Amino acid sequence: MRLLKKLLLLLPLTVFCQSGHAVLDIQITQGMEEALPIAIVPFGWSQAANLPPLRPTDIITSDLRRSGRFNPMAFEDLPQQPHTAAEINFQDWRLLGMENLVIGNLYLTASGDYEIEFRLYDVYRETQVAGYRLSSSGDQLRRNAHRISDIIYEKLTGVRGAFSTRIAYITVDKPAPDKTVHSLEIADADGHNPRVLLQSPEPLLSPAWSPDGSRIAYVSFEGRNSAIYIQEVLTGQRREVQSSPGINSAPAFSPDGSRLAMTLSKDGNPEIYILHIATGLLQRVTSNNAIDTEPNWSSDGSRIIFTSDRSGGPQIYEVDVRGGNPQRITFEGNYNARPRYSPNGNSIAMVHGASGNYRIAVLDRDSGYLNILTRASLDESPSYAPNGHMIIYATSGMHGSELAAVSDDGRVRQRLALTKGEVREPAWGPFPAE
């Protein structure tokens, strides 16, 4: 299916580093029944005569709600709006069943920058769980609100939050019947602050983040043949790193960022290779008459999983990066492709095909249990959040291909759609540098 399509895809191109494309609209389609109740009080604002540039509580509330693990109280139902610990009447919140409470303040400083302070309280124990004061420029206020969401999420779930991360994706728009525009874009994990990194009339495929989030590797068909590029996210500067005759596809950065696994057919049929970025040295990993493609690295950099049809249909195999005999690891169903290790390596997300439907599934490495997470008929391109608790993927929607996300246990679901055009090939970026 999609595997063969990509391998058979055989101009001016514009490099951007600008904002302004359509924002992804995120809708929660399913949350957890036992979502944790929490109250987030609108933060106090030091300049009462003027409106704040944004309301951090709107962003924090949205982050926690769309995680599916929290049930924030509606602002209009808040029994009081305290901004300091002394103003809190914990009894009021207990009567309403609130387990946790967030209060805070936003200050405009003499320099024209901002400070955000917040406190997270356990309502029943009447104790402070967390409290921080963050300095921020105006254009970093949204990012710092996401950081607060991350802190709250981690304190209450024990799992690092991923609200401050970014996603990369490909959009396809037809502004005219005879014109198609392919764009490589990045955005915050909530769909805001989209930036176009690249536009082309030819296909763009397979964006992949470097471990530090500073670079993205991708496939471009400019020049009428596939080639692999690495582009700097901040500056837009890019360079071609592989354009051998035939297929050049599916780049994936190693955990240390020094190598790219990829699929090349320069020696005949598609095989898995490793490119040492600094030297250009190529290391061949597989050698088989079948199609080997879609490599992905284990978190310790010692192993690679990939898709191969060497058993007669697409299945997932694992091999040591030094080479050797690949071991088949999927046996349920006649189609398993696009594998992605979870950050802790305990699970593998993939596209699982059965009865004409292609859905996102997760394989537990210890038990061998394959959990099918999604329900549509054409889901593809899974990518884990860096905390391993959500998977973003492409699916069919009202405007063609759109994005969706599902929790690793299938209990939380989201849809991420553009108002026009299609969006596909998502890749969830790493945690930001501290």
C-alpha cells in the first residue's frame, strides 16, 4: 500500500523560515473517564488599566484538557478567584470536588518584559505541590505558559509534559486546478505558531527531527528525483546529503545526531544504509532481494527496526546497526509497516493492516500483545511524543488527509485539521533544551 507508493514516487523550490500559515485546529474526540479534576484560576495582572498580551490560564487550561487526563473546571463555575495563598478558601474547592488548584500572577516589568508566577496546590492536603516564577519576553509568553503546563502535568502524573514541544508535517494545497504546493511546516504541539520552512511544487516527504530539535531531515523531489536534505530550523539553511541514482528515502537521525539511517536503492533494490553525516561515509546495514525501508533507531542507538516484504508482505524486522541477520518481530496480520520505537523502547508503534483497514497499533515488546489504537480505515505515519504517552499520525478527514493523535493506551483521542488543504507525514519533535 503506502510503502509501495512511496517507493514508486519517482520546480522551483522556495526555502522559508516564516510564520503565517493556517493554524491546526485541535479537537478532543475522546478523553479519559477518570480525568483528574483541576481548577485553574485566571492569573492576576499587574496593569489593571490594560489588557494582558495573552491569558496564560487559557493556554494552560487548553493544554491540560487536550491531554485527556485532566478535567479543568469552567471559568464561570469558579467559586472564587484567588491570586495569593492567603486568599484561598480550600473548603470551597473541596465541596466542588476539586483535587488540585492553580493560581498565579502575570507582571509587566520595568524593562518591558514579563514575569509569570504560579502555584499548584493539593486541595485536600492544603499544601503547595509546586511553585515557580518565570521571566519572559513578550514573544515567549505562550511558550512559558506551555512550560507551566508541563510542570503541572509532571507533578500530578509523574510523567514529563510535552506541551512545550513542536511537530513537523507536510501540507498539500491546490490554490488553482493546475497548481499544487507542498510545504514543510513546523508548529507548536498545540498547533499554534506555524512556520513554513520550505515550499515546492514537487512532493516533500518524511520529515525527521534531529535529537536536539535544531535540524530536520526530509525527502524532496526537486530535480525530478528523490534526494535527502538536512535543514536548519532556525536559519533555513539546508544541504543535500544523499542523492544517489534511484530511491533516496525515509531518513531518521541517530540518537546522538551524527548519523542518518535511510533507504537507498543505488545498488539495486532498496536497502537500509547509515550515513555518517560529518564524513559522508555510507554503511550498508541490510542485504536482501526484498524491499527494506522505513528505518527507526532504538534510543540507545544499537538497533534499527524497519519494514521489509522479505516474508511475502510488509512486516517489521529488527537488526543490529553493525549488521547481521535481521529478526522478524511482527507476526499478527499480513501488513505491518512504518515502525517507531517508543522513547523507552518497551513498545513499537506501527501501521497495522487487516481486512482492508490500516490503523495505528502498538506492539508490547515483553508480552507480544498488539493493541490496535485507532478506528479509521486509512491511518498512517505514527510518531511518538517524546514522553511516549501520545502518538500523532495521519488519517483521512473532511479535506483529505489530516492529523490525529491517540494516547499510547488508546483512551485519549484528538483530531488536528487545517481549514483548507491536506496535512500529512507528522513527526513529533524532541523535548526543548532546558
